[in-house]
Amino acid sequence: MKRFVIIGAGAAGITAAKTLRDFCPEDIITVISTDEKVHSRCMLHKYLGHERDAEGINFVPPDFFEKNDITHLCCEEVQRIDTEKKTVYYGEDYFAPYDRLLIATGSAFFIPPIPHFREAPNVFGFRDLSDALKIDAAFAAGRRVFIVGSGLVGLDAASALCRRGAEVTIAEMAPRVMPLQTDEFAAGVYQKAFEEHGCRFLLATGASDAVVDEKGNIIEVILSSGERVACDFVIMAAGVRPRTQIALESGIAAERAIAVDDHLRTSVPDIYAAGDCTGLSGVWPDAMAQGKAAAENMAGIDTVYEKPYPFKNTCNFFGITMLSVGRLDDTEGAKILIHKTEKEYKKAILKEGKLTGFLSLGDISNSGLYLHLIKNGIDIREKQDKLFRLSFADFYGINEKNGEYVYTV
């Protein structure tokens, strides 16, 4: 009987636990997590906006652990991993031996070295349910929110708090909102929608200092322009870092992220890693795919994990949906095609007959095709005239010998 231990109960960790149980019905599976409840990071804004409670953002059934005979050690912090004794130590004096271990610790928000920001008790991230709980408590005492960063995390927090009547100010170093996912037009659409819901944007500027009260709480943020913005608390949403500390302290190879091979094995035998902590992708479905592949390898099923295409995101703010795939800023020497109507906006970037970037605002149906074209570098020169009306059927043809449909690219 094997003993499997998983550190982390996010998308990668939970998927790995279920996969292991499917393939190893008699073995021992233990999941250790810092949060009390399993929750979807993608749904945190629903909790913060009081649209759902903690159970409402749980992405597994309430009886998941009991039904699958998985031990869940919640609200526990892993202290160290003894890779020679194959033991995980957590809490004060507790330990869990393992035969194979998965590190799925995710990522954490990053606070840049701005004066007072790292010490102030009213500066929060927005990555975990524990962060949302802290923000919720802070909001009860004051509604003026300063958010650093207008990426997906920052806008998730802003949309939730705007719905609750907050006074939200967002500072963004780039000249537009969601700079990695949008172009100028799409960014303008979202900025207008947020402004209509009471949000204020300060673009091409950043925080450079702060004024604190006697308790060390930030009460004013000083911008690089010299402007001062009063606030009750701050949300840092300008960047994340893979959680690698436990790996580094245990002698597992890691720099910016935990190093893994194509089977998601780390540098130490019988230890695997999956999800955000690997730095392979910050997208939820990719984390699930990594958790599944890692678990299959842990169970003895040889599985090669194909690295995902790194630039893809979908979002929906105030009913406006968007898909962003590829590099939208890599336009040198590229051919740019745009389709625009009252209800939708699409943009394609092509180089040497191949799609390298695609943006769809409004209707994002059939999005899997464009990701497939970019990821596989398929030449679409002969189909450019109908680029925005393509379907998978456009890449199938009839086999002359037996009359069956076959994929032609």
C-alpha cells in the first residue's frame, strides 16, 4: 500500500487527489492545505462581492474527501520536507510519511519594495479565500480602496467591491487596463464599463510612497506623479510569485519556480510539482491538467505533460466577455486583421501566414479553434479571407479512398 501526500488543495492538488484515487483505490492519500475550505480562485470575486458564500465557490462536492477516502488536513502549514526520510512535517509536531509527494502550493501575491507597503497591516493580496476574508473585514471598516495593478486579479477585486458601493482607485503602470490581455480598443471598453460602476483609473503611474497612521496602516498612497490618494486599505494585484519556499528549504531545485521535467518530476526522486508553483502557466485548466498528469505518473502510469501555450485568458466583467490568446503586442512585421460590429470586436495578428495572436471581445464562441491554430503554428494563408468565420470543419476534407472525413492540417 502506497502513501501519497499532496501539499495544496487548489486546482492542481484536488485534481491530483481525485486522479490518484481513480487509479489507486486502496492506497492512502493525504491532502494538506492552509485554507479551511476548498475554493476556486477564479470565483473569489463572487465571494468578495457577496454573490456567493464560501460553499458557493467550492469546486468539489461537500463530501468529496469522505466519498473518495482522502484525508484532508486543513488549516495546516507545512514546515519542512525531509526528502531522505520521505516525511512532510506540518503544524507544530505533526508529520506525514510519503512514498510519493506532490507539491501544489500555487502562487502568492508580491509586494514591491515601496516604503511602508510591506509592513502595513492593511495591505492585502487577492489570491486565496483567506485574502478575501481579510479584505471583507477591512471593507466593513472603510470603503476607500486603492488597488495596485489593473490585470485580471485587480479587476476581479475591483468589480466585486464596486458592486458593494466601494470607492475604488486603481493605479496601473501601463497606459491601459489589462495590458497583457487587451489592445487599446478592448481596454477602452473595459475601462468605460468600470468607470460607469464608480471606479477611477490612474494609468501610466504607480505608487512610490505612502502615509501611515499611528498603527502603521496606510491612509494615503503617494503616486509617482506626486498625487496623493486617501484610502482605507490597499490591494496588491500587480504581480504574483510561485510559492517555492518549501521546495528551496528542502533542497528541491527551484529558482523563479519549482523546476520540473516533462513528467512533472522535481530534482528529488518521488517528488512531483504541479500548478502555479511550477511557473508553467497561471491558468486554471492548465493547473488541473498538470495535477492530472503528475498524479498519473505518481501512480506509475507513464504520462508526458505537454507544456501549454503560455498566453491565453478569458474574462467577463459586467457582462462583457473577452478571449485573449497569443502575443497581442508582437506586431512588428505582422499583418493585422480586424472585424468590428456593434456587438463584437475581433483582432487577429498573423506572421508568415500563421496566427500568432487573437482577441475576441463580445462573442467568444469557437475560441478553441484559434488557440489550436496558434499553438500548432498552422498556416492559414488560404483561409485569411474568412478568418473570423472559421470552424474546425474548414480543416477537414473527404478521404478519396474511403469517403471518411479526415483532418487536413
